[in-house]
Amino acid sequence: MLALRAVGKSFLGVRVLDGVDLDVAPGEVHAVVGENGAGKSTLMKIISGGYAPDEGSVVFAGETRTFRGPREARRAGIGIIHQEFTLLPDRTVAENVYLGHEPVRRGLVDRREMLARTSALLASMGAGPMPVDAPVGRLGIAQRQVVEIAKALALDARLLIMDEPTAALADHEVELLYALVRRLRDQGIGLLYVSHRLAEVFDLSERITVLKDGRRVTTVRTAQTTTDELVRHMVGRDLSGYYPGRAAPADVGPVLLTVRGGGNRKLHDVDLRLRAGEVVGVGGLQGSGRSALARALFGVAPFTTGQVDLDGKPVRVVSPRAAMRAGIAYVSEDRKGEGIVARQSVLDNALLAGRAIGGSWSGRSARTARMRDLLGAVDVRSAGVDQEIRFLSGGNQQKVVLARWLALGPRVMLFDEPTRGIDVGATSAIHDVVRRLARDGAAVLMISSDLPELLGMSDRIVVMREGRIAGELPAGASEADVVALAVGAVT
Amino acid sequence: MTTGDTLLRRLPRVRAGGLLPILVILGVLLILVAIRQPGFLAPGSLMSFLGRSAPIILLAAGQYFVIVSGEFDLSVGSLVTAQVVIAARLIDGEPDRTWPVVALVIVSSAFVGLVNGVITTWLRVPSFITTLGMLLILVGAVYFWSDGSPKGELSEQFRRFGRRAFEDVPVFGRVPYALLVVLVLALLAIVLMRSDFGRTLVAVGDSPRAAELSGVRVARTRTIAFVLSGVAAGVAAILLGGYSGVSFQAGSGLEFSAITAVVLGGVALGGGRGAVLGAMLGALTLELLFALMNFSGVSGTVRPAVQGAIILLAVAVSAARSPSD
Amino acid sequence: MSAQSLLAARRPVPGVYLALVLTVAIGWLVVMLRGGALFNQATMVSLLHVAAGLGLVAVGQTLVILGGSLDLSVAYVVSLSTLVAAETMNGSDTALVPGVLLALAVSAGIGLLNGLLIARFRINAFIATLGVGLLLKGYLDSNYDGPAGATSPSLVQSLGYQRIGPVPVSFLLLLVAAVAAGLALNRTRFGHHLLAVGGDAEVARLSGVRNQRVLVTAHVLCSLCAGLAGVYLAARLGSGAPRVGTEGIYDLESIAAVVIGGTALAGGRGGVAGTVGGVLLLASIDAIFNQLEVDSFAKQVVRGVIIIAAVAVYARRTIRKGRS
Amino acid sequence: MRRTRASIVALVVLSLAACSTDQPATGPSGAPSATGAGTGEQSKFFVQADYDAELAMLGATATGPADKPWEQVLNPKMVETTKFKKKGPHKICFSNAALNNPWRQVGFKTMQAEVETHRDQISEFVHVDAEGKDQKQIADINDLLGKGCDALIVSPNTTATLTPAVEAACRTGIPVVVFDRGVETTCPVTYINPIGGYGFGHVGAEFVAQKMKPGGKVLALRILPGVDVLETRWSAAKLVFDRAKVDVVGVEFTDGDPAKTKKIVDDYLQRHGTIDGIWMDAGAVAVAAVEAFQDAGKPVPPINGEDQLDFLRMWKDKGLTAIAPTYPTYQWRTPIIAALRILDGKPVSDPWKLPQPTITQENLGDYLDPAMPPLHYAMCGCTGLPGYPQRWK
């Protein structure tokens, strides 16, 4: 029912997709797997009308289609669940579910029908009771994800794309989703299932396509492959050699930062110690409190209970500024929204934090000169430091953000998904910087959804679940250990 | 984002917020004026033209700080009116009171900017509303205070800033004080925008989240922008009161002129884009347009339409050129 | 007030009504202490007439603001509409319907221009509508040097002066327009899509909403409302008046009424019921100050304070909601 | 694609702008129109009969006390008012168009002072300010009708549009007095105003046309288009200039903004080298116009202003060749006097035409009062009123 032929797409000269072929049959669950930045999300957006392909063709239901927007794709019968929520917090559940195709009777939106259909739809999904007439803003994250799925289904989709649908779901909700996917499949709907979680892929799919660096590596029947084989296809390299070496026990210094009983709206009873010279990885599902932990430490959404000590002395980190003064730095997972200032130059972006903290006039030119060196040292590739940063690739943007913080000489460095959506070369450069920071005596906390990265980089791994620290793993733990802790399965 | 990616490659690379478009418009207008009125380009008349354009150039610069930080200041016009009226009443023709009143005008204008900034950033009232309210309050209060009719008189000492000039300057002939004031302040503004504060201000307008997470005190930065706008309005009030004397019409509508000038100068409403020099050139362009209309005898009633058409045209063209959003 | 309960069916009554009741109560008390009566029939009628004119414009303004846009050209649309209506009617009843329709059609055309400039040519709404306003000003200034045309006597009689008890027909027209707009917002696809575009344009686009079409429609409706206000004013004034819109400061006043009514300037949140409350609040302040013979300049100061305070209160509430 | 769109915008915008220019331009290039006038077509506000009547009145002698021009009447036509006779003290209500300029402020203060002199007869004076909004004034009048006023004074914001409201007021049976701008109905007991706009415009234009060098260039500075009082002034001036074959090089609108005025004059001086006469439809920006000449180092040509003190002082100090036709603010006293006479059942003249003195070089000294603020109007007839001069400062 869906056939992609040699689809290609570039952003600002960076090739994101290159000659990708893909087929989905009715009643088939076709999984798409690949590392971060492999091009999965871009591919899904092309199918669902979010982007137009630069080359190649999309054939849907026997016709070659170029969707001019999401609306056309939806009308044609392609539903999509995005990684980010596409819900309006001020509108009710029913209004969100039926946005764009509200049921109409005699010219007016039939509210009763809409509520009834929404309830029925949610019921058919096996979701728990939900206030369909309440604003989405009042729902929890998991409930919102259910609404998001209902929204994608509401338009009688013949092809449903699910981009990491379980990322925010709790166990029993994942089970419900499984049941739902199977039910849809049995109804003859084709499903494209994008996931990091190989276990899910094996549970659900008939076929699996592996993407790597924007190309299709292979498409295999699920029954005829194994996890190991898939991982080899996805990674295509020897894992152990790829990451810079870990810290030797002798390199690990004294405890720099301690959190005792830290809590706020999203976190509970967090106890954490970060040592100089050590990279501490943080694992867990999306929404488990990983990001909230980093944001609490950096004072964005501070701890409201508990105590934070730096060098054994209590500090009050009430704002990013306070955190910076204490020597803490933070690289957000949302590079576009919270990292870069898109229309300013590379140099302006790199100097932003230094300027914010202030400095004497006399120190200005020296600071700028140092920054130029630093940008060279982290190997930022641009047409010059005066180029606007939005024209750089994601990896180079991230290097600029890193330089911004390195210039301040942070003692505690917090990374949230530092390599998400970044090409392989830049990723490895960033890994090197992370490790070098630790070697130079900083305490590093690194959040990552990318399990190989988490396992490869960390000297110690903290796994979070539901706002708490679920457990700690030593270097050399397996992916299974992390996942087990993250989802709360008994190991 | 989507279509922009492909467009970007097709369009010639003009740096967004660049000065090229405004320079082109300004150049075209200058040529038209020169054809229509060759004497205009003689040093004497050019100087006096620049001198009388000083207040709106200052207001545009002040408005630029606010707009580039992502906000609006609709209160500047009524602030100018209020200051002119207050200055006249306080001076009441006494030359001795000139300097204290000049100081008071600037300080109190800064204070109004501070109030605008604090209400906008702390109480989270959109600046459009804050400054709209401030517009009503200032004009209402000053009318109320002076019973609906300006009282007192500006001293000649006060008026000279906006009215008098250095006479017999070689080459230039006559150099209005106002021109010197605006040159000095323009230079300061350009230097300020190249300083740490200036770069931070633009960052705040472009991405307040990124700025905040880099330790920028966003609220404080924006508040300073409002204060700068207030000070610019204060100085503009001194020059304008000097140029034309006291009246309730002194500042009316200047907020829209200033915003128009800033937008003409290639500065994006919403923040993060454009140069202060562009904003000031935008103001100069607007003044030149009015002069051109005076020179070519365009009927007074048609002028708003010409002005509207040129604004829409300039902005539509630059919107079509700018690749994203 | 069945209309209001319909509009507010699913949402709590906006806080502006509380403010309205308080204002009226305090005003009533103060006026009474000074030995007057705040609301006799005549003041009530006057108040509702003032509210009707501003209200019609503000209802339209609500629509564009909800969509994340803005219309600064409404004042000129109002003036133009009075002229088109009055000149077409030219004092005869037979041309009443064509006059009204032509006035509305011209207004809708201007709304279309606004909408296209904003949605398709991506000009910032502030600048686009300011520019269109200047174009209209130029047209009005060069073609009219004073009131022109004559409104149909029967329209003057009915819409201009007829009332039912203390309620003028024009205020009923406002209520009808408000209910219609409320219905459009809550019960039509257009309304749902408009709120989505105002709430998050990208989410709306990804959900299959045709953002441009929705925004253009909102602008057409906004100008239609301003045109309707023009027709009412033509009926009230008996002729077309080229300055009536700007004299009434309908552009800024309508925006003020909308935000006082609790609609977020950024779009996506709010509604028509609040706007009607905002208009009534502004009109009540007018009435009370009229009674007390307070200087109109002092009133302006009070208005400025109220506008800022109202929005500050709403902002506070949103922040608190966000936290809980 | 986007570029095409942009050019479409350009086209639409330009065609819109163009369609607003179909009115013949009033300016140097303005071709002689149907009326053969050099200054373009006559305004639709022009009424020949009114014009003739006003010009005739300029030379007429008024009846009434010589030292009280606000009680004088030109060509009195007395009307009976016994049916309005009522025992005092009275409640007098006033619907005011606006208080938004110095002229109205001075006038209103004069009126308040006049009310004070009649404290025995007036128990309550209710004032409502329409803030320059027609529809608010209509509502205000309606509102006042519910307040048990014994007499209603109206200063209409716009002639045509306030007519129905005034008619409605007449129908309630209370005496209605209209002043300043009129209404298109005879139902009020009396309509008080000075000679009027034609007279004002004529006097200024005659002076400028005579004093300037023959065939010279005149710049006409106007406040706003579309205000009836100002339109009549300009249409009378037009007739004078066309008859005298004066070259009116420009008719510009200043919005009453002195800065804009100076810029306009400055540019016209540059464009034409010299300007030989300035005519203004209101005196608000006269000082700014004079300053523009001074700042440009040019002699100030014959000019007309109004009776505002800043202009009068400048006239005297700089020895200008000037004249100041007036639209006297003392007319604000008359409605109170008229209302009380009506309530006493005494006859009043309808229309009540007040004399409209002109300040000339000869009598300039009489009107200069150094103690008063610059924007005060000298022709207020208020020097004898309670609270003078403090009330007007």
C-alpha cells in the first residue's frame, strides 16, 4: 500500500536521506530502526507530508503522491504520531483528537458526537477512563500520549506511523499499545513502527528496515533475524573501539557535588554524588526525570526539597546564573530552542554565556581571542566565526554550544542528549570533548537515550524511573540491565 | 523551515537584517529628491534636514532596542508629549531652570521606561498592552495636570538644543546642535550594540530560552531596553520641544512612526534581527519621504496612502526575501 | 442573559464580569452618596449604545486576536463603512438593503486584503494592518471633507434609535453578533481551527488545518464586524462620517476590550463572552465618570491602569495554572 | 514564487494608493477646474448664501452693550420664549463636543466662570464631555435628557451627525441652546455663534493678498481635512485668492503639529526660494510657521494667525505684518446668558450672531497680557469674570 522509491532529502546541504526504499503492506507492522540521526524521523515526515522529498517518489495506495502538507496526507489516510506532542494544552481532549476533521452536523461541529466518538475511540484503544471534555493541559504525560495516538487514529487512517510511541508510556500502557497495534493490524491497517527498543520491534513487527546515516542498510523478515544481527546492521562498527577510554580508578577524584533527598514537582528523593574526573551516565525512559534532574541541578527548575553540596558546602542553585557562578554548566537536549541563538553569529553564540556573566572591558578582546582558539580546538566547521549559526550542521552547532561552556571552565558539566540528531563525525568529536573534560578534573553528568553511547561513555550509570533514581550500574553493564531498571522489570 | 530550505539556495545571499535594502530605498529617495530639488543636497539645507530629523532618528534607535529584544514600546509618543508639556510648565520661561529640567526630563523618561520594563517582565503583561496602557496614562495624566492646555513656556536656552546651530562651520555651513546630539548618541548606540550588552540583547530577542540558560538575566536585559527607549524619548522630547515649542501635538503618533522606521530599517518585529543603524536609517528614509512629498506637491490628503503603500511594499519584499519562519 | 450562559457554557464566567459587577456596585454607591442615581433609563440606554458600537468592533477583533493576529485598520473600516452605507442609501428606504450589503462587502474586501497580506505574504499583522489603515486614511481624507450621504430613515429609526425597554436594538445586534461569533468559535470547524492556529500554528498545520485560509477568514470576519459597526453608526448618526472611527479610537479601544475580557494577546485562549464583558466594563466606567463629571483625562489614566492591571491578573492566573 | 507574490502586493498596494488620488490636486499644478479657480474645486461645504450673509455681517454694527460683545447681536431676529418661563434656580446641562484643545479649554473655563456669576439663578450645572466622539455625544445628550435639566446647551461635535440627537432633545420640550458648530434643524430656541468661518477665512486671506507683493506665492496651512468649521474658512480664502490671482503654491495639512508645520514651511522655502504670504485656517501653529522663516533666515511674509497670546507676542516683538481674525472664546459665555433669559421668558435672537472682532496692528496692544500663558486666547472676554486671571492659567 505504501512504496517509497529512492527517496532523498537534504537540509542546508547536509544529506539526511539518500535513496531510501521502503514498502508497507496492508495489515503489516513494518518496523524502522536505526541510531539517532539515522534519518528515521525525516523519513516519517516525508511520508506524512511534513517535508517534501528532494528526490524519489512516494507511492500510496497505488498512486504516486506528493503531499503538499500534513493535511493532504491525513486526508489520504496516513496518520502519524510524532515524537513531540502535537496537542494544544488549552483545548479539550475531544477537540484535540478531532482537530482538522471535526464531525459536523448541519454546518455546526457536533460536540456530542465528537465527545461520544472520542470516548468510544479511547475505549476501543483500551485506555482507562479519561475526561474527554477537559483541557489536555490538565492531563499527565502518559495520558497525553494516549490522546496523541487517538488523534492519529481518529481519521480512519489506512497507514499509521508511530514514531517512538512508547517513549513516555508506563508498562501497562505499553501492553495496551501492543494490543492496540495488533488490533489495527488485524483490521488491515499498515503500520510503520519507529522505535529504539528492539524488544518491541521483535514483539510486534513482521518486517524490519534498518537505516544508517540516511541510507537503508537492509530490510529483513523479523522471524529470520536476531537482535545481534540487527545491532550489527545499525551500528556497522565495533562498539568498543569507538568511544574514548574510560577513566581509570586513579583518575577519579574527590566528590564534587552531592545531592541528598532532592525533590521537586518531577523528582523525588534524589541522592546523587558526582566525582571529579568521572562521567556519570543517566539512563531511563523519556519522562522518567532524567532531564528534570539536570534542570534541577542547573537551577532551571530547582530542587524544592533536599540539599545540594558543592565541595562539601551547601549551595543554593536557584537559577541558571547561580548555577554558573557555582561552576555548573548545562547543555540542553533542545539545541534549537534552548541551545543556539539561531540568527546570531558563531562567535556571538559562543560568547553568550561569558558575556552574560560579565567581564571587564579590558578583558574583552582577550576573551574573544581565546574563544576563536577554542572554536578551532573543538573543530567547529563554518565559513568563519561571523557566519550565522543556523547555517551550520547540527553537530557544529553543538560544538559551538560546547565551546560556550568550555570557555567558562566549568567544574560540573551536565549534558542532556548531547549527540541527538548529530552526524557520526561530530558525535565522536563531542565524545572526545566530554571525556577530556572529565580528564581535566570536571565532574560530568551525561543523559542519553542512546544505549550504546550511554554504555560506551559512562564510568557509572544512574537509571531513573518515575522521578526517582531506580538504581546504579557500574561500567560494563549491559543494555538489558539498563532497560530492566528503566522499565522496572525484575532482573 | 520546509520550503525555506530550498528557497535559501535559490535566493541571493542577503544577510537577514542586513542594511542593503534600506540603503537602496534611501538611495532611490535621495536621487528622486535631488532631481526634484537639486538645492536640497547643498550642505546648508542637508544639515538642517538632518537636524530636524534628529528626534525621530533617536526615537527609532530607542524603539530598536525594545523591538530587537522581542518587545514593543507604544508609549514613546505620549512620553514625548508629556515631557515637552512638563518641561514647559516647570521652566515657565525661566532660563535658570533649563539644566535642572533637562536632567529631570531624562531621568523621569528613564523611570517611565523602567516601569514599562518591570510591568512587562515581572508581571508578564505583553508589552503591547503595558505600553498601550502607559500611553493612555501619560497623556491622560499630563492633560489632567495641565487642565487640557499646555502651560508655561520653554526658555530659549532649552529650545536652542533643537533649534539652534553652530554657524559658519567650514564646508558644512551650519551644523545644528540636534545633529551633533544625534551623531553622538547614534555612535553610542552602535557601540552599545557591539558591546556585550548589545549582543546579549539581540540574543534575548532571538531566543530568550537559550539566553536564559546561558545565564543571561532576560528580564533585566529587556527592562534596560525599555529604559533606553525611555531615555531616547526624553532626549527626543528635548530636541522636539526645542525645534517646535510646546504643544499637545508634540509627540502624537510618533510611536507608530518610530515602529515604522524600525521595520523599514530591516528590523523584524518579534526580535532578534536587524541593526540599530538600519533602524536609524529607516527613520531618515521616512523623513526624506515626507520631504520628497513636500517638494513634489503631493496632496496632503494622499500622503498617508503613499506612506502606507511604501511600508507594505518594503515589508512585503523583505518578507519574501527572508528565507525562514 | 441566556446568550451569555450559552457563550460561557463550557468555561467559567470570565473574571471580567466580576470586575464589571464590582465596578458598577462601587460606582452606584459613590453616585448614590453624592445624591444621584447611576442607572436611570436614559443612562442605561446611553451606556448600551456606546457599548454596541465598540462591542461590534471588539467582537471582530477577538477573532483575529484569538488566531494570533491583530487588526489596527478597524477604525478606518468603520468610517468607510458608514460612508458606503450612507452614500448608497442616500436618504431613501429602497436602497437600504443594497447600502448595508455594499458596506459589508467593501469591509469584507478590506479584511481579505489584510488577511492575504498577513497569511500569504507573511507580513507582520501589526505592520500590515497599520499600512492598510494608512491606505484607507489616504482614501478617506482625499475624497471626503466631512459627513456625506444620508442613511435610510427607517434604518435610523430602527437600528439607530429603536429600543425595547432600556435595551437598544443595536445592543441586541451586538448580542446577536457575539452569539454568532461565539457559535463560530465553539461550534464550527473554523472556530476550532482558529483557536488551534492561535494556540500553536505548527501543531495546527501538522493536524491538517489550513492555517492561511483560517487566518484570512478571521480577518474577513473581523472587518465584517467593523463594517457592521459602521452600518450601526451610520444609522445612529444619520449620515456617513469619515472620522467617526478614528475619533472613537476603535482600533486601540477594541484591542483593550478584548484583552480586558481575558483573551490572550498571543492568541489561542479566550472568547467572545469576555470581550462583551470588557466592552461593558469600559462603557460602565464611561457612564460612572460621566455621572461624577470626572475629567475625561483622569478617566484615560484610569483606563490605562485597568488595561494593565487586568492583563497582569490574567497573566498571574496563567502562571499559577501552569505551576499546579 | 514569493517574488511574484511580492510584486502582486506591490501592484495591489499601488493601485489602491492611486485610486485615492482621483480628486483634483490642490496645489501649484492643480489645473483650473470647472469653477475656474486656481486653487481647485470648491468644497462641498461651500454655501453661497451663507457666504454672502457672513461677508455682509463683517461690516454690520451689532446691537447690545458696547463693552460686552458676548451680549451683542448682529441683525437680531427676536423669538418669543414665554412658554419656557420657569421659576429658578435652574439646573442647566451642557453637552460638550470635546475639551481637547486650548481653544475649548479657555472657552469652557470662561463658561464655568459665567455660571458662577449666576449662582443665584443656577442651582446645578452639569457638564458632559464627549471627547470628540459623535456617538458618545449622541449618547450623552440622551443621557442628559433623563436628568431633569431645565435647559440644555449643546456644542455639537459634527453638524450633520448630531442633528437627530438635538431634534430628540427639542421634542422633550426643554429649551435647547446650540453654539459654536450648528445643527441642521431650527428646533433649538437659538443658535449662537460668531459670524463664522467664511468671515474668518475671508479676513485673513484679504489681508495676506493685499499686503504681499503682487503675483507672489502663498502657502496655505490647514489643520485637518473634513472639519466643517475649517472647511468654510478655506473655501472663503480660496475665493479671495482666486479673485486676486494669487499663486497658491501649496495647501498642506499640519495636524496642528508645530514640528510638522516647520518642516513643511522649510521645504516650501527651499522649493520656491521665497514664500510671500502665509494663510492659516487656525492659529494653533502660527508661531511655528513664523519660526520656520526665522530659522531659515528669511523675512517673515504677511501672515494671519489667531488670538492666541504666543502669536500676538511674537507679532509685537518681531514686528510682523500680521492679522488675527478670531473665533472668539467669549461665545462660551453667551449660551449661559441665553439659557437664563429663555428660562425667564425673555425674548432672545435666533440666530444669535455674535460679532467677530479682528486683531490688527492698531488694536494689538489691547490684547497683550503678559501675565497670561502663551496658549491663552485673548478674545475670551473673561477679564471681568470671577477668578481671573488664576482660573485661566
